[in-house]
Amino acid sequence: MQIGYKLFAEAFTPQEMVRQAVRAEEAGFDFVEISDHYHPWLENHGHSGFAWSILAAIAARTERIHLATGVTCPTIRYHPAIIAQAAATTALLADGRFTLGVGSGERLSEHVTGAEWPVIGVRQEMLREALEIIRLLWTGGYRTYRGRYLSIEDAQVFDLPDPLPEIAVAAGGPRAARIAAELGDALFVTEPRTDLLGAYLAAGGTGARYAEVPLAWAPTEDAALASAHERFRFGPTGWKVQSELPNVRNFEAATQFVRTEDMRDVFGAGPDVERHLAVAQGFVDAGYDRLALINAGPDPEGFFGFYEKELAERVRALEPAA
């Protein structure tokens, strides 16, 4: 079991993201993973720094903690040749402490180039081609690839790490889980779904199983839930909504009827360690072994203190229910 910390880049400045990563290393977390978006989800988030610059700064400021993207879309806003180069460079700067998390993306951030937003089946085929291109470029030498949607011509990544980064593929459905098994090294999910892990394993997947665990620490449950509602009320809309809406104003409209009490069904909220453990246990029972803890509470430093004093040892000791 490894425990990570989610760097929520939409709610904090790039400088604060670096500070939180350093603090996460001090607190004993095994890894940090950072969102890679062009836009925030909601107006009150107010930030969305360039994840790859932030990762480079974190690599320079830390010594032990592992880094990951959670996750990058390597098909529209970025070309996979650029991600192959960016991931290789980041792994070198971090002395091998890097995992490339990838997914098929959300319209919110990918539409900014003016490119057409394809249907999900096409996006997944594009992701498959992108992974093939990244893998090909990581073999070294000049490479050419001509796919139906993506191509490269005489491209070479000159600075390659040894070993190469692992690739964790995000899955919101069984088809993406099969892509993770076939072309990735690990699975990445945001819900404690056994069907996704089952599809991954059935397709031959054997790697790590990453999951984001929604928590919100505050001195009171009411304060924690209010903060979770303010920052994460887009979460209950579900993946089909999250991947399709084009801008922040749409998410403001889509979340206007999400209530503060609705967050109680999803988040481990407040000061009670048992509530946080119960939410994490659901992911462990579903078979996930790399837990990235989200703190949707109002006080990051308070959460780090809570983790160090009350949560760390107990969450690491969690085992699947018999």
C-alpha cells in the first residue's frame, strides 16, 4: 500500500503547489499527483498553473517523494510526441521519481486549441495511438508513426531516462481499463469500482492500481462539508458530465443544485479519523493499492498535521475486507 497526496492545481497558485509537495514529503507521503488542466472547474477556484513547470520545480525541491500527473491528456491540447519528451525530461529531473498518468481528457481543457471534441469512442482510439507513439519514441532513435488520428515524422527524444517512467492510464469504463492493461503499466480511477479493476485484470493488467480518495479535513464536519461543496461540487455530476462540458460557466450552471449535504455521501469530512478511514477502506476493499488522498478542506496545513498525527499509520494498515 502506498499513500499519496493530490495536488489540486485549480485551487492554489503554482508556488503553493510546490510548497504543498515539499510538505507532503515531510509528512511522509509516498507520492504526489497533480491535475493537468488548462481551465479550473469552477470560477472560485481561480487557478490552473502549467503542471509540467510545477513538476520540474517539485523535482528540484524534493528528494524522496514520487511525482505523477493525475492525469494528462496526450491527444488534443498536447501532441503525444511532446508528452513523450516532457515525461522523459521530468523523470530525469526527478531521478526516476515520476509516473506518467494519462487519460482521454475533458472538453473543459482540451477544446482551447479550437480542435473538434470527438465522441468518447474516438477519444479512446486517439489515446491508444498516443500511447503507441509515446512507447515508440521511448525506444530511442528517429521514429515515424502514421495512425488514423495521430502521427509523427522522423521524431526522436534525445534525453531518455533509465528506467523509463511507468504509465498509469485513467479509466472511467471497462474499455479504458482494457487500454490500461494493454498499453499501460498501471490503472488510475476516481471511484471505488470493482468492475474497472475486473476489466483491467481480465485484460492482463498486473500493475499498480491508483485511486483518488475524497477527504475534507476541518475542525468541524460542517466546515469540512462547506469547503468540499465550494471546491468539489462538480464531482457528483459524474464523469459523463465532467468530460463533456466546455467551460467554467457550464459547470457553474450544472452544479447549482448540488447541495452541501450531498457531499457527505462522497467525502470523509471533518475531524473524525474513523470517517476518513471508512472512505479509504472502500477503495481498499475494491482492490486499489495506491491511494491519492484529496483534501477538499479549507486548511492544507491542518490536513498535513491531521495526517501525520492520526491518519498515516492507520490508513497504511488498511487491508481488504475478507
